[in-house]
Amino acid sequence: MIMRRLTIFLALASAFTFASALATAQQTYTSDNAGFTLELPSEKWRVTQEPDSLHEHAEFIYGDRNDGYLKIRREVVEAGTTASDISQRDQDQKLRFQTGYVEGKSEKFAGRLSGVTFAYEYTAGGKAMAGRFYYLQADNRTIFTLRFTGLREKLPLIRNQTDSIARSFRLK
């Protein structure tokens, strides 16, 4: 009986310690200049560029730039333009011209802001790369794009983190 209680106590203590470690590893990023807030799920994520009068975008790196790089942009569009429209425009006018471009899937995405995701592969500097973009509709005239890129074998390993960051993205 005592062994059973001790085992239950240790299991609960381990679960609490694990949950505490997860909670402290997560950090909130907020920017008055950019007007948004998001949760970075790991201490490996760090800010490399804050939005300012010269650069209207924020940039983050997961450890090394090849492991994961995130650029967040805000775009003002014509009324009625959807996140899918912007995704398709980027594919047609920008992405398909990258060296070694291989089109991936586009999917609906739901978080605090809804929109679409688009995944693709390309080559940069002789390296096989991957991209996963989240197009999030803030209102009928504003779309935020979260552009994750990294080595093709590494970016899929942090897919749960890219999804988590996009789901936590919200306006201030």
C-alpha cells in the first residue's frame, strides 16, 4: 500500500515537473511596432530582428538559421482578398521561380486567426530546403504571413512548433 502511494506521488511529481518545464520553456513575444503577440514554444527560438521604421517585419531563428527561420510580414490588401488569394499570388509570382521549386500542399488552417498554409521545397546554395507559410486573415484588408524556412530534413521536425506559433498568433 505504501509503495503504491509512493509510486502515485512520484508519478504526479514527475508530471508536475514536466509541465512546469514546458511552461517555462514557452515564451511570449510581443511587439508594439508590429501590433501582434505570439508564443514561442522553445527557448531555442530567438528574435533576430524587431519591427521598426525601416523594417516592418519580425524575424526569428530556431537555433541555427538552417534549422528554422521565421519572417513575419503584414500586408494590407484590397477589401475581400482572402488568405488563399495571397497564397496563390505568392506561388504564381514568387515561389515557383525559386531554384528547384517543388509545389506542395495548401491546406486550411485554424488558430486564433484563420487562413491557409502552403508547403513547398526548393534549393538554395546547393542545399535542399523547405518552406511552410501560414497566411492568416486578420480582417478583410489585412493578412499576416508567417514564413518558415529551413533545411528540408530539419524543418519537418519542428512542424508541431510552427503550427503552435501560428495558432498562438494574435493581434494586440
